[in-house]
Amino acid sequence: MTVRELVTKFITQPAYLDMGAGKLAGRFGCSKEAIYKAKEQARQHLHSAEVADFNDIVARHEDVIAKQHEQLAKYTGSESTPDGSIRKFETARPLTPKEIEDLAGVDGITSYVARVWDKLLPSGKWTYSIDVRYRVKDFYTAEELKEKLKELMPDLEPWSPPAILEKGTEALVILIADDHVGAINLTDLYGGAPLTYTERLQAIVGEAKALGKTFDEVHILSLGDQLNGWNSQTTRGGHEVKSLSNKEQFDLYVGGRVIFYENLFASGLSDRYFVHDVENSNHSGLGFSYMANQTLKMYLSAKFPTVEQRSYHDTIDKFEYGNHVIMFGHGKDEKLQKRPMPAVLDAKTDVYLYDLACTWRINPPDANVTFYKGDLHQHGLQCGKFGRYVNVPAVSGNSDYGDINYGNARGGALLEILDRNSYRITSQAIWFK
């Protein structure tokens, strides 16, 4: 098939975009280079269509809201308060609580209506003073964030890794879990490695380069809990996790990842890189890691246009490389799981993962399935009926909660090398000292 025919195929059947280039090349009788080029063009087309549709929907929605508000109420002014603002309106009739919230523009998450004063005028009209409060106080304004990003990302000159002619048939998977950037260890009973977040990430790049190989592809799989917690809370609330401020967590994470990506992509390990970000986790879920990773996605798009980044919001997701199926998740989601997935594979979890693979039309006996998870800050590997079950060590290492309840957890990461054409996998743990 020609590149143009492939682009049409990918646009009409986007599921092909998640399949490996080697498998698609065999299926359509073309080269991997043609697959790469067609995928890039198809993704650009789909992205442009999505943006156009989204902008059209937003514009129509804003027009409807504006007309409704114009008919419903007249804005008469506002005044600032230490915790928000008082917004004033004049209406032709009394308002319902829902209409008041819509008029004030609160979302119930970052802002809410604290109090309302209303008054019926002799003219028959009503006046409303709405006390709007903001829950999110510890973060940047739009203008502050713009300036901070200039500081964190000083160089946005586009750059692409040079082509590597002889890179074999292997993929390197760099597994990073439980960064917990901004965590404060109040006890530090075991004296963790005195390395900054940036230094830990740099150690990972050094270990990858020390393999002395070049690869067909490099996948950076980030398994959640990238930041320690919004307002020092886990996603479900009620469990304080002592942390730096939201701003400091964001700055340390984004700044550290920028340096990590720049050094990794310039390492010569490959000319094809993929970033997979798990956004659904019990410390930095509910949008915290997604916000930071979307910021990094904008950076990657500008600085490294050939790098592909994807965010994952399901509890478990997957991608494929050659003969390998990679399943992954944090190990405990942001809302629903009562207990974390176990450190040691049990029969219940084995059946659960087997059933999920079958739902995805993957037959575990015929596929080389690996499931990667974080959450429990330890390294381990077992094999079940579904495939390999791998716990990835935590970049952050030990914590005050872990020290007291579970003992020492040494900080580290994991490198795995997948042979595209066979079942073979080489695994190497990284430990910070």
C-alpha cells in the first residue's frame, strides 16, 4: 500500500494507530518507514479535525450561555474579597440555586457559592449579590504560569534525534513509578539516597546509556503518582500526605522531566521515542499529574516534534510492540479500588488480568503479555496464566508512611528490553545510592 492509502486506512480505522509498525508493515505489505510516515500524517489530520470540532462546539455553547444569561440577568458589577469575589446581578424573576451557580460561573470543584443576598425591588426586579469562593489558592494565575513556564522551558528550538541506521529489533522500556515529587519524609528512618529528583532521573539515563546498545524504539512508561498530592491530600481526601506546595511540586516535576527528556532524547539510544503517562493514580490523579503532563506535552510537541506522548486515564491500559503486549496501570486508582493490586500475584488478580486481556481480544497463551504496576514501592516479578506480573520500584524510595508500616523501600526504576520477534525479555533494575 502507498503512504496515501495507509493514511486513509488509519483515518477511517484509528485503532490501527495503536498497533506496532512491524505488525502493520507485514499486514499491509509495505515498509516500517511508510507506516511511520502515514501514522504521523493521520494523527495530524485527526488532531486538526478534533480541534476544529471542539472549537465549534465551544463557540456554540458559549453563544447559548451568553444569550441565556443576557435574557436571565443583567451584570451590575463585582468586588474582590480575600477568598474570592462578590458578583452582582439584576434579574426579572427569582433564581433557582442551579441558575445562581451557572450565573456566577462556579464549577463546584475549584470554586463554589458560599452565600447569596437577594432583594425584591419596588419595580418588581430582583437583585443578587453572590459570594464566590475559590478552593484552589495554592497555584499560579494564568499570567504567573506563563512566566513560570518560560523559566522551566527556556529553549523551545525544535530538534529531532538523528536517524540510527543499525538499531536491531529490540525496544527499550524505561519504567518510572511513584515519583512522589514534593513528598516530605518526616521520619526518614532508613536514610534514603540523598539525590534530588533531577539527579534520580539522570541516573536512569546513565544506566540506559550504559547498556551500550541502540534500539528500534524507546518507550518511557510513567506509572502514576508522579506528584505527591494536591493540597497534601491523596485523591480520595481525608488522608494527609505531607508535601511541598502545589506550585513547588509542579515546578520540581516539570523542571526535572524537561532535563530528563532533553538528555534522554540526545543520548543516541534510538531515533524513535514514546512517552506513556498514567494519569489515574491515588496520589496525583484527578487531574494533578494530567495538568503537569499536558504542560510537558506542549513542550515535547514544540521541542521534540517526532516524540509521541499519550496520557492514559483508565485504570489499566495497553500498547503493543512486535510479539509483546504491554499492559499497565498504577496499581490503585483515583476513586474506586478498595485495595491496591497485590505485591505478589494471586489467583484472583491473575484471573482478572486474563479476563481483561481476553476482552481486548488478546489470547494470553498465544501472546507475550506483561503487566507493569507501581504503587507499593517495591520490585518483584511473578508469572501467572495471563503472563508476567511486574512491580516497578519507586523513584521516590522510602517515605514516612512506608517506613513505619512496611519497612525500607529503596528508590529505583526498571529497564526492560523486548525482542520484537520472540518472547525474550531482558530485565535490569536500577537502584539509587
